Amino acid sequence: MINLSVFSKRCRPQKYHFILMMIFLAILDSCQTAPKRPVYQPEKATVNTQQEYLSAKKSYDLKDPKRALPRLKKFVQQNPNSELTPNAYFLMGQIYAENQDFQNALICYRSASVNDNQIGAEAEVRAAKIALMLGKLDDAKMFIDAFSARAHLSKEQELAMHPLRLELLLKQNKNLEAVSALQVMISSESNPNNKLALQQQATEIIENRLSLDEARQISDHSSYGPLQVPAKFRVGSYFYEQANFGRAKYYLQDVIATAPNSGYSDRAKNMLGLIETRDKVDSKTIGLVVPLSGKRAVVGYKTLKGVQLGLGIYGKSPSNFKLAVIDSEMNPDYARRAIEKLVVEDNVIAIIGGVESKTAGAEAAKAQELGVPFIALSQKSGITEIGDSIFRNSLTGAMLVQKLVDVAMNDMHMSRFAIMFPNDAYGVEYANLFWDQVRANGGTITAAQAYNPKDNDFTPYIQRLVGTYYTEDRKEEYRLRLKAWEEKSQKKLRNAETPTYEKLLPPIIDFDAIFIPDTAQALSSIASYLPYYDVDNIYLLGTNIWNNPVLLTKPELRKTLEHSIFVDSFLTSDKAFQGSDFFAAYKQVFGEDPGIFEVQAYDSALILRQLLQSGADSRIAITSKLQGLKNFPAALGPLSVSVNREIYRPVIDLKIQNGQIVHLNNKQKK
């Protein structure tokens, strides 16, 4: 490719001299084929040549491109060196462009651009536009540079190229250079509306496309004028998000001093206010964000009661701690603002919240931003990955599955498992957790079958699980069994019904247990189908949602369900739980039995209360103490915090025996 910018600088000693370059020798039916081009040496047009050109141009002026285009092609073929040939190429370029044939238009405009006059200059502008549209950035740069190097350009012509150069820079992801180009355009623009639009475009690039180093370059150079303000705010915001508050203050204060009446100034003041509130802490006030209205208000109030008891607001061991409570309204935006209000206005030293997955992420993100320790009570995956101020006190799927697999493989000596799971978020998540945990412990998954959670007939799913649904691979086995059946019957009855596949082929039971991550109601339905397909005396494994009295309501399923093993954090009927100090205190204060929400909330508040009473009087100290928490005596047993800030809760193994849900014991082991 010829670099037109080099030629334009070296080959224009005076007006009307042409650039030394290659042009097309001939154009046959279109400009798509680029023939070899000799050195362009314009010849003065003769009278006949002028008449030929004007004849072709007349057809173009009469808006008859079908006649004009062949005449123009013929002209450039017969007069490759005429001074009028670039003009003919220019008209051809216009015709192709009007017909959306941009490839040919680009080639023709390229040929027209050899003229060192207004036609050549306009051809370069149009060629640059088409090259940008086609994504030919190198070509676009060549035309833009060649145009800029032309002599005797007017101010208007120079300004006309600025938008094209800007578009090129943006498509090349040269964002800092794009801002510089915009700054030139802004300083040259006289129309207030256009100037404002250019400033907004530059601001968008600074806020969203520049790297931190590029933003700092703009913020540190006065030549960028008003564009320094969004750049300074961008840098200040970055340091704020990185908790580098000293450097954040420097840039944010500069924003306020430079543009006190701007929107950036208001945002900078708000951010500075948040930085200052981080140092204002009431070590006796704990924050709580829970849903207290709507369909999940019941969970919110259970959590509130647990926190009140654990913090010592109610009960036999009162304390002087205060609780600041805000309703999340199950809205992430409200929940986020609630966290900010607790920090800015109530100066809480720590916050408990994140009860619902819908708002947990927003609450945790804002708490991390403000540097306040936050204990989430949600099972939402990845919540503690938001930052080192975020902890979780909830019975997670990973904890349940880890315990379940440990019991099955180490206590019950199982090694082969099948998974039958509902094709919904819960079923898929737990099926994956179980599969990974079994493999990590050296076990094998021999079969896995998903089912529609809305179905009530589990026949096809069980048949698929045990190999009696798709029988292509068992045709020979079926033939042999059918033959044996016929021989055993001694004589063929004319009307005897030939046994079907599922009646004659036995199920393939190559597993020790089936993991079913679904509700107790779904388990009951599945359990009623299993004996019919000879899937009996097989252990059924489940999660804490099996810890439900509904499993005890169907005596006909007792034999099947007594082979079930599941896990939970506690058993409400357990005498040890009902005899605990927590149970007695809760029932005395609130007149009802506590559940898992109350337990987790109580433990979270009790942890914060004891850490504060032990001398941790700052958010940093609380965070540090939480990270090192080991064997904390909680309501159901000792709690410890893992390296990823998960508060590991005790998990127990359960079974059904004599119509009751009880602890799994050694007598039940293989």
C-alpha cells in the first residue's frame, strides 16, 4: 500500500502539480479489479477529450447513472493520463456510493484523490468516510493523513476532517488521543450546543474508556481545560474504591476546588462525606437490614428476634448495645441505601443482613465499599468473594453436601452413587455439588437423571435411571430372557401376552444410594414408584429440606423411607436442642420455638456482642477478630470462620426410624 501522506509532503512543490502515484490502467465492468497503475502524468485535455468528458458528465447531471457510468468507464480507459480522469473517477465514486456499492466507490475515490485541487481533497474525505464504515482503518488513516498534508487547506476544510480523525482513533481504541482530538474540536467550536455535545462525548470516554494512567495524564495537564474535572473525579473514585482514602481525598478535593458548581463537585462531596463517616463509629450500635414488609416479612421478623436475643436487648442477660433496623423491602436499591444510612447516620460498627439472595449482593457490595464488617445470612453463592469485610453465617449447600458424602462414604462405606434431580436451580446446583464431592473423595457417579419438577409421574425417569427405558443395548439380553421364559412356561398359549421389556429385564442397580436433592413431598412421590421397578433396599440421600414431618404421614412408604439419610443443622425434636440455654431463653422471651433463621441470627449477634465486649472497638478490629474466629460457643455448637470468611456451622446426620426423624446412629451403619 502506498503511503499517500509521504508522497503529499514531498511531491507538491506548487499548485496544480499532481502527486506521484499509481492509478488504474483500465476498469472493465467495475472498479472491483485493481489493475496495475503506472506513474500518473497528467496531460492537458484536448478539445475532443473535453467533449468526451462533458458528454459523460451530462448523463450524470441528468441523473441517468445507467448511461453515465459506462461512459465514464470508457473515458478513463481511453484517457488514463488526462487531467480530467480524476474528475471522472470522482463522478464514478459518487454513482457507486449512491448505489451502496462502497467497495467500488472507495477504489474510485482513491483514484480521484491524486488531484491537488478541491476534487482531490473532497475525494480523500469521502474515501476516508467509506474506509471507516467498512472497517478499513489503515486505509482511513492513509486518506486522513494525506488530506491533512495538503497545502492551502482552509480552516473549514481542516475542521471537517476532525470528526473523521476522532472516529478513527475511537475505532483504534486510542482513547487518550481521541480525548485530545475532542479537546481541539471543543476549542474550535463556536456553537454552544455543539460544544456541549463534544464535551459530553469526551466525558463519556474519560469515565468509561480510559485506563487509570490515561485519566491521570489528563487530570495532571492544564491543557485539557474543563476535561480535567471528570478525569480527576475518575482517578479519585478509583482510589476510593481501592480504599486508598488519602489519595482519593487529594483528587476529590481538587474536583471541588476546580469546579465547585458542577455535578462532579456534588458527587465528590458525597464521597468525601462517606470517607469521613468511616472514622465515625458508635461501638455500641449494630445495624440490621431485613425484609419487614412483603411476602418475606416473616423471615425478617424471625431474624430480628434472633438478633435481639443474641445482642442482649431482650433476655436475662441485658446489654447496653443498640440495634438500628431498616426494612430492605426486598429491593436491592433500598437495601443498598439502607446500608449507607446505617453507616452515615447511625455510625454502626457492624451490620447483619443479606437474608434474601435478591438483595444480599447489593448489601454486601455497599458494606464492602464503606468498609463496615457485614455478616450475611443468605446462601447466595459467591457472597464472601465481594471483599474482605464480608462474612457469611448460613447453612450452605457445600456444608450440607460435604457432611452427607462424608457420612455415606466414610461411615456407611458406600462408593457408587446415582443422582436423580429436578431440573431447576436448586436441583442442578446440589447435583453438581454432590457429584464434585463424591469424585473428590474417590467415589463414582454411575447414573444421573434429571426430571421435570412439575411432573407427577416418575416412571420414565426411574426407568432411564435403571436402564429399562432405552433397551437398544439390551436386545440380546431380552431375547435370551424371553426364550427362557417361553421354555419355562412349557407351552405357548395362543393368546398369551409376551412380557414387555420392563417386565422381563431387571433393573441395573450399579449404585449403593440415590441422591435426590428435592423437597420432602417430591421424595414421597418418588419413593412410591421405586418398589414397583424393583429399586428397593437402596439408600436415599437428601438435604435439609427432607427434615420435614410430611415424610412421616405415609405409613405405606415407611419401609422405603427408612433407608433415607439426610443432613441438617439441628433437629427441632432433639432433647438436647430443646434443653439448650438458647431454646429456653428464646421461648421465654418470645413464647414460641425457634427455627434456623432465629438460630443463625442469634449466633451472628452473639458473636459481635462478645467481640465488642472483649475490646474490639473499631470496624477494622471487628473484621480482624471475625477472620480469626475459632470454636465460638454458639447455640448449636462451636463455630469457626474459614479462610474465605464462611462461618462453618455444625451439621448433623438424620434418618427415619419407627415413624420418627432421629439421629443416624452406629446401629444403622453397614
